[in-house]
Amino acid sequence: MMLKIAVVDDELDFIEMLTSKIIRTCNEPELKFSVDKYLNGYDIIENYRKYHLIFLDIEMPTMNGLETANKINITRQGDEIPLFVFVTSHNELVFEALKCFPYTFIRKDEIKDSDRLADLFERVTDQLCKRSKTTVIRADRQDVVLKNDDIIYLEKYKNYTHIHTISEKYVVKASLSLYEKILPKDEFIRCHEGYIINLNHICKISDRYLLVDDDVSIPMSRSRAKTLKEAFIKRVVSSNGF
């Protein structure tokens, strides 16, 4: 997977130093990553869905790191991604920051310790891979990181694909066939010419349709029914450890 990282700090010199350190640390184990820079909390609020990990300075003018994290927490409705790494020079702010559910803290004078960052990136990538795979989509002119578990189904509509998730719907200018190729085949299957379904969200399989979360009915092609039922049974068996 590619680890998408953001650095948010009002001090440009510190941003450049931390970004440089991140690049060197990630390059050593040849970790796939990208890193973007932000000078204020407002801009990251508009773009937070693009990232797995956000380095967030607690002390910033106008909107500090705690306010920024709180606004993101409200918007993401319980989603654990992105993870926050609070950066600070003052230990007394740590207890207040705990209310924002950060992943960890790093003091600014610890940034030069390459082992500290290397350990952080290793733990984060391991956690993300074990907990849930993600898919990056392009919606509303920005990249959005979606947890595969949160995707319920995808629907074809003319030249667009509507991606229905637990929290909202995304409209993407891309073919359904593209997502049939990139989504994991042990979790997602095309049940109809116009639909791809997440096997984990199926509640009921009938002869001509599927019932998914929130009692949504999805059509199922007769030609695809046998393959879908076999995949569903295999997924249930695997999930229960049989």
C-alpha cells in the first residue's frame, strides 16, 4: 500500500525539516509513500480524506491543532483514518490533546531521531494493512482514501460510478470495470452489469436480487448468481475461521 502523509504546521522551516526527515526515513526501507504540506488547519480540514497519517502541530494561530483535529473527528463520524500524530514542544498540552484521540505524540526536538519516525511508519503501515485495506478514489477534484470495509456497493450510471459507503455516496468519473480490476476479488464481486457488491455487506441472497445494509435491494444477473453464491459462502467460511 502507499502511505499518504500530511504535515501541518505554521512554521515553514519546520515543515521543510520534518518533510525532509520523512522522505529520508521512508526511502530507506523503500516504503511507498507521498507527503503533502499545509501551513494551517483550515486547508487540511478540506483535504483530510486524502491521508492515512497527519502530523499536526498543536500550537498554530487562528485554528490550532486541537481545534483542527476536533473538526475532522466530527466530520469523519467515527472513521479511524486519518491517524493523528500531534507535534508539540510543550508536555503540558498532551493531556488536553488526548481528548482528540491521537495515534501518538512527537516532541519537536525528537524529529531528528530517525529511529522514532521509522518505528512510527512501520507500526502505522502494519496497523493499516491488518485492520483494513483501503482504496483511493478521485471525487470532487480530490483524492479520497476509503476503507474497503466501508464500501457497500458500486453502481454504474452512464460514464460515472456511484460508490455507496456507510457514511456517504461518491460520484467518480470512471468505469465500473476499472474498480472490478482494482478492488480485492475475495471481497468484491460483480453481481450485475451495473453493480459491484461488497460480500461483507450482503444480508440476503434471493433468486434475482441481493439485500444489503439498510435494506437496499441490488439486482443480480442469473448468469452471475452461481459465482456470487459460491464467493459469498467462501467469504463466510473464511471469516468464521472454518
